Amino acid sequence: MSSLRCATVSVLLLAAACATAAQAADYTRPKVRAITAFVSLERASYARQIAATLVVLREAQHDLEQQGYVVESVRITTQPLAELLRGQSDAEALAWLKELDELAARENFLPNIGPGMLGDGDDPHTMQLLAEALSSLSQLNASAIIAGDDGIHWKVIREAARLVRYVADHSPHSQGTFNFAATAMLGPYGPFYPGAYHLGSGERLSIGLEGANVVQQVFARTHGDFDAAVAELTRQLTVHARVAEAVGLAVAARHGWTFMGVDPTPAPLADVSIGGAIEAFTGAKFGASGTMTAALVITTAVKAVPVRQIGYAGLMVPVMEDKLLARRWAEGTYDTDALLAYSAVCATGIDTVPLPGDVSEAQLMRIYGDVASLAFKWHKPLAARLQPVAGRKAGEQTDFRDPYLFNTTIHPLH
């Protein structure tokens, strides 16, 4: 890279850092949820490729940490699964995926092996292999695309339902379903899992923030004022998104990669609660009147952040990744129909939703079909991460053992 270009990128980074200090002095910084690389792996050289990719990811992590941000994860997303496994027998494919899973655990990165199916013309056998892998391998993430510009993918919906039903029955504590999402109208290169995927050649990079704490602080100060909340939230999200963008551009340029953008969606996790943020806006429990308005405030602000955006760029409401949302779910203040309604003004659909262990493939297909229909109708990215719990009925508690999932009560299906 030329010295002039390096200097330009350095100026961008310095300006972003100064903006953070000046504009966000009274706010806590969000964490960086994901620094995600997109690469096409070759069976013969994948270990070297991953080692080289980790150099880039850890450089980006270092640069963000130098600006005062905590980075939660670095991630590597491959080409779609059928391309990744091309030319291998089922036994060879599963053995290699196990090697990849073990390498990810050793090197402390999160792997995503892309969509099992991108459309109705793809071979469903890949989804069957994916179901086996997700049932026994704890690191791998993957997805299937149930709607795109070409319409709703009903065959993919059927295979996604079969996969979730199988993984719920065959993975420990039904936990393998946490690492699979059915996505609709979501393009490639978004940083958030499990829906991230890579198309084509070349190495790419994107960054996602965990900014629910910023939303909560803004809403606590703006006291339910729609216009004031949109303006202040846009301002504060912009501060941190610009830092992420500057770091991403600089690191990508140094290595000849392409920086795809920042997903400013204010992701929650545990006590960093988007449910708590929305309750600060409404003054009532999540699901009460005003929740839809708060969702619109967040999405409006996110869309207005003036950086190169990628991914969902909306609102995440993951039922079991957010402690307060898990508690409100147990209290019955909202349900899947409410989540779909909120998705009309935001993203990302219905996420980490616990279901009874006897939910049928047909019922799963109907839920996926609703998400796909809403996404296709309004041309917006949505996802569904459904988690049946084998042996558990409506009214009972989930029994997940993942540190990022908070157990709650299973609702009946109407």
C-alpha cells in the first residue's frame, strides 16, 4: 500500500478516536461482538490459510483494543458448504469438519461453514451432512437461505425444518440448534453468526458491535421522546461505528483485503440488554404498548449511521441471549407473534426461540414460512433461530448448558 494511502487511513483512525473521546465521554463504550473474515478454504492448505487469516483478525483486534474497545470474538466464514466439501465422500467431509472444529477450539476463533442451501436448486444432501455435523461438533456455525430476491425457497424451508428437528434430537441438551439459522433476504459478508456467509473469491472483512448498552443509556436520557432518541442514538452509534470502520479499512488495506463494512445493529448479550433498553424508553415491560415504537427508534437510528453498512443493520431481539428478554419470555409478556410484528419495523426476525420438544417438522416449516414471507414482502433481512428442546413440554424450563444462553420457560404452540 502506498505511503499516501497509509497516511490517509491513519488520519481516519485518529479522527475516529478523537471523535470517540469528544462525543461519547459520558457514555460507556460498546464491546466489539465480532471481527469476521471471509475466505475460501482449500482442503490441502486450509490450516495455512486459517493461520494467515488469524494474523489479520488479531491485528484488527489489537487496533480496536488500542482504541479502548473489548473484542469478544474473531470469526472465520468459509464459502458455502457444498463448495467447501466438493469432491469428498460423506465420511471424508465429516472427518474434515471435525478437524476444522477442533482447530477452531485450539486457536480460539469461531468458524462458519456457510449456507447448507442457498436456494431450492441446491442438493438437500448437504443439509443432511450439516445436520450430522451440528449434532456433534460444538464450534461450527451454519445457515440456510429461505428467501432471496428470487422469492421464497420452500424446499430450503423443508430441509431447514428437518435439520432442526434432527439436531434437537441428536445434540447434547438439544444445543446444536443454537449454531444454525434460517435467513431470509440477508446478503453475504455480514459479521453476525450464524447467518454470515461468503460468496466468490478474495478475502473480506466486516465488524459487528455489541451496542445495546449505548441504546439503554440514550433511552434513559431521552425519556421516551421519539425525535430526541433517534437523533442522540444516531450520534452515539456513529461514534463507535466510525472507529470500527476506520480500523477495518486500515487493516484490510494493509493486507490487500476488502473491507465490507460495519453492522451497527446494537447486539445484546447477557446483562447488556436490548430488552432493558426498550423498557427504559417505554417505562413498561418488554412487549407492552410502545415496544414497537422503541423498535422503530432503534432501526431508524441504525439506518442513519453514516458508515459503510453491511448485514442486518436493524434490531436484534434474541430471546435467550439477553437475560431480561429471557425473563420476560418466561413471564409471557411477548411471544413469537409479537416478535414477527416487531420485525415489520426492524430486524432480525425470531432469534433463539425455545420450542416444545415435540414440535413437528410441519410446525417448524410454518414458522420459517412466516419469517420468509415477511422478509420477502418488505425486502428486509430477517432470520429464525429455532430451538426445540427434546423431552421438554410447554410450561417447562429449557436445559441449555451454553454460557451464552439463559434458560427460560417454553411456550405452547398455538
